[in-house]
Amino acid sequence: MSSNPIGIFDSGVGGLSVYQAIRKHLPNENIIYFADSAYAPYGNLSKQKLHERCQHIANFFLKHKAKAMVIACNTATAMMADWLRAEYDLPIIALEPAIKPAVSVTRTGHIGVFATENTLNSSRYQKLVAQFARDKSIHQVACHGFVEQIEKGDLDGPETTKLVKQYLEPLLEFKVDTLVLGCTHYPFLEKTIKKIAGTAPLKLLDTADAVSLQLTRVLAVNALFNNLPHEQDYFFSSDNPKNATPVFTKLLSKKVIVSSA
């Protein structure tokens, strides 16, 4: 039993989609969420800068006595998960694009992948495709601009809608029937994606629930469940908290106070 918090981090607000799943599955747990919004999107960072940020955030969680860490970012997972696990002595739960489940879901054999450039270029992602999707057609898109729009809280405005159309319509022409949302920001665009897809059969897949269930297993194995009532969650941002607070509040549909980190 441990009332110590779980640390969750992402390049920005995208990992709140993972936070929501964890909050649902583990109602007693206390959570610290770190949005590294001043450095978003991670997909544009050099490996050295990404290393520095992940190290900074891991140390931040240790100062707050985190009992486990969730990398709620596909780019950070692809490029830094192995290093973080070697460097830090606490359970670390990472995620990866939902290629394997997409293969079992698709009927046309055409799978779309929305992700950042760093994720698509990573050996971790490429191994995933080679292992599970060799006999499928993978249509991958580096969705420049999505993260920036979501960081502003713009989920369905004209500019966001234009971007979604730009990236989605070519996939629909290829008869893509399954779309992997390979960045934790992207589930917040689900309504806009479905609106643009219209009557086209399109299954959207992300990994928030899978990560939450893996965290549950890890806490069980390590006897780290908090059996006391939930106390409080804390939200931090490397960007100006005055900018972050209304976006967090909008995405979580509840009043949230964001502190500076």
C-alpha cells in the first residue's frame, strides 16, 4: 500500500487523455501530471534536448516521491523509454502506437497512422510495424500542427478542421478503415476526425486504456496500490500556468489549477 503519487508526463496536454483513463481505472490513486508545454511538440526536438527534458521531469517526480512514472507520450516512449528504465529505479510504464490491435480490427487491410515525425522515424515504431503489420498497407502521416492546436485548446476551429481534412481525406481515398492515433494529444480531435470522416467506416484507436491497465498490473505486482481514499491530483506546466489553466479545464471538463514547474 502506498499513498505516494503516480507521475504522468507528456510534451503538453495530450497526456491528459491517459490521465483520464488512469483516473477512471484507479480511483484511489493520487496523481502528479507534468505538461512540458514550453517544449512541445516533442516530435520536433533533437534527441539531446528530449533527453534533457525527460531527465528533468523524472527528477521532478522523484522529488515529489512518485512511486511510478507513466510516459504519456509516444515520442518520448519511442526515443527515451529504454534509457529512463535503465537510469531510474522505479516502475516506468510506457506506451506505443496501437499497431497490433489495428491489424486485428481492419477489414480493408489499409491502416492509417497519425503520429509525430520522431515517432514515425523511431526504430521502436518501425519494429512494431515490421512485427505485426507486414501484410497490411500502412498509411502514416506526420501531423504537423495538431499538437500546437490542441495546446491552445482549439479542437474544432477553422484552422484545426482544415488540418484534419488535409491529413485525413487522402487516407479515406485509400479505403483506410482503421486510424491509429499515435500521439496522446490526438484523441482530443476525435469528434473533428469523425465529423470529417462522415459516413466512411473509420475505427479510431489509441492506447490510453491499455496504458492504464498495464499500470494497474504493475502496481499490483509491486504491492503499490493506494487503499486509502484519493487525496488530490496536482497539475504542473513548464509553460505559463495562466495559459495552461483554461486549456486543462476545457480538456478535462472540470476546473483545474495548474502550477508552474
